Amino acid sequence: MNFELSDEQRAIQQLVHDLCIESVEPRAAEIDAKGEFPWDIKDLFARHDILGIPFPPEYGGVSGSALAVVLAIEEISKVCANSSLILSVQSLGSLPIVLGGTDEQKRRFLPPLASGEKLAAYALTEPGSGSDAGGMRTHAVRHGDTYVLNGSKTFITGGSVADTIVVFARTDRDGQGEARDISAFVVEKMMPGFRVGKLEKKLGIRGSPTAQLFFEDVAIPAANLLGPEGEGFKLAMRVLDHSRPGIAAQALGIAEGAFAVARRYAAQRKQFGKPINEFQGIQFMLADMATAIEAARMLTYAAGDALDRRLKTITVTSSMAKVFASDVAMRVTTDAVQVLGGYGYLRDFPVERMMRDAKITQIYEGTNEIQRLVIARELLKEAG
Ligand SMILES: Cc1cc2nc3c(=O)[nH]c(=O)nc-3n(C[C@H](O)[C@H](O)[C@H](O)COP(=O)(O)OP(=O)(O)OC[C@H]3O[C@@H](n4cnc5c(N)ncnc54)[C@H](O)[C@@H]3O)c2cc1C
């Protein structure tokens, strides 16, 4: 099935595909095994303008199309989910500035992110507030032209390697108020009082650092406040509407990568005197995997397209794409391991890594339970 792509989107898809086959796929197993951030891949992406895809040309980027970002993340994820996170988090961490920043803030912060000279991160989650992000405790108090930030964040992707971090914090007086009292700030890693804590040891995406961040009396210029004070929670949720298709694309790519390995293996592996793809049990599994992937692709591209067209349905489309594609990724990667039998369970083949990497897509940027709540809420609104 084909989705209507522009010439620019097709060119980006092809460029990323070729680069990933040549230079990313050979590194994927090692990145996972070492569990280290792949600076070489980050530099490769920067050199080829891949980190510029989420940004429009006026801010130093090469596209700004959400569907182009989706296509690029999908291609990278087919071979290496860890590497796809370099692009998706560059987009996630920049989106609060793109969506909520003034022109001056965009000119100040975006060009070094578009070029890949600097890396971005998005800091919403805290130890006590995950799904209930509005319950955060980190707070900022204004003194003249400065906000003083105190608190901590947890699970921040790229938090230890980022230069520019958008941090959400309470700006009400007692730090106990409503979600409407949250504001968004750009914190730069050199600011005194900012500290990176421990890096988490994880099941998958092991080459993507997940960090605790601490803020002790960090003085942030008021010029780094994004949007009006107290509007940060709305901004955080708008950002997730825009970034969830990227998680769907990551899930889709992982599923496609695992399916390709399983299909190839099933053609070569012989048991009972014939290739295992001649057994109907294996054929049905491959057929179900391919069907689910096709449906996930259509929904994911539709979500990227809806963002580019600024459709009112983006909240629900983004959540549907994220929940569906991530559930597909988990099922397809698990079945891919099954098709490879005992060999699927070994590190010698990439499907066990893909299965471990797929799991996170059901959890971050809002768990799939939260996506279902979002979808239901929008449906109920429509029903009046
Ligand atoms: C590897 C990794 C990277 C991450 N990167 C980032 C990042 O870059 N920036 C960032 O801000 N955060 C990040 N996160 C945080 C992530 O978004 C949260 O982990 C996620 O939102 C869930 O929050 P929690 O872990 O506190 O789980 P909880 O909110 O404690 O949820 C526990 C369980 O309860 C369910 N649950 C909770 N509330 C409801 C409800 N109302 N109805 C039904 N079920 C419910 C959940 O679905 C889940 O199954 C990352 C997390 C991980 C693991």
C-alpha cells in the first residue's frame, strides 16, 4: 500500500535508508551490548543533516515536516532503535521551543539543535509523578529577571548528553497547586546548580542514556521561560501530541526490522526436510505480522500527515498511532523470536534485541493505558 509522500519526504526517506544500511546497521548490536551513547552515529546524523529534519529552514533545519520525521525515525528504527532515539529526542526536546517559543527564542536555541552541534532533552517526569505529570514538585520562583529552579527529574532520555533541556516546573507560590501553575523553561547544561544523577540500567534501548537530573538553586533568565507563566502543562501536552507519531514510527520500524529477519530466516532454515516457511503455522504467523505492520504504517503516516495539515484530530490520531504501533511492535518482535526458535533467543540474531527495544514504546511518552484514556476522552467529547 502506498501513502502519498512529497518528493522531499521520499528523498529524506531514501537518504536515511541508505545511510542506515551502510553505517548504522553494522553498529547496532555493539551499541546495545556496550550500552553507551553512540556519539559516532550522532555525528553521522549531524553531518548528513538528519538532525535538521524536524526544523524549518528559517531556523537552520532542512524540513520541519512531521511526516518526514516519522519516515526518518522509521528507517533508523528498522536497524537500530537506539540510534532512532537520537533524532526523536532531538525533536521532542526542541518541540516546546518550536511550539511555545518566541521568534527570538527560536533564533537563539534552534539553529545549534538543527545542526546537531547541541543535543536537546525533555524533562517532565519525576519520581512521584509519571502518568500524573501534573503532580510534579519541581518548582521555580521568580526573583526579578530570574527564576530560581529547585527539584529533580527522572527517566530523562538523553539527559546526560543534552546541552539544552526543557524543564517543566511549578510556578505557584507553595509548589502544591494545579496543573495550570506549571511553566516551561529552557535550562542549559552549563548553568550552575544543574547536575546529572545516575544513569538507569535498562531492558532495552541500552545505548540511549536515561538520566536523573537535579536542580539546586539554578538561576534561569526569565528570557528562557517558554510561553506565558502557568501555561507550561498545556505546552507539555501539545508537545506529546506532536511527538507520539515519532514513537509510533519507532515501534513500526522495530517491527519491520524484526519481520524482515524472520521472513529471511524462515526461507533458509530447514526442518523435516523443507524450509520452515513451507509450514502453514509459520506462514500464518508471517501473514499476521505483515498485516499488523501495514495497518500500523498507515495509522502512523496518517498521524504525521495530520500534524503537517494541522488537523484538529491530532490528539486522538497521535494517541491511536502510538498505542496501535507499539502493541504491534511488541507482538511482531515476540513472534519474530518464535519464528527463529532457539536461535531467536540468542544475541547472534537481532530479534531478541528488537523485542527488548520494542517494550519501551508501550511505556514512554504516556503509557498505552494513558493513550487509551486520551482516545476515550476525545471520543466522549465528540459524543457531547
Ligand atoms: C527508558 C525511559 C525513557 C523515558 N524518557 C523520558 C523523557 O525523556 N522525558 C520524560 O519526561 N519522561 C521520560 N520517561 C518517563 C515515562 O514517560 C514514564 O515512565 C511514563 O509516563 C509512566 O510513568 P511511571 O513510570 O511513573 O508509571 P506510573 O504512572 O506509575 O504507571 C504505572 C502503571 O499504572 C498505569 N496507570 C497509571 N495511571 C493510570 C490510569 N489513570 N488509568 C489506568 N492505568 C494507569 C500505567 O499505565 C502503568 O501501567 C521515560 C521512561 C523510560 C522508562
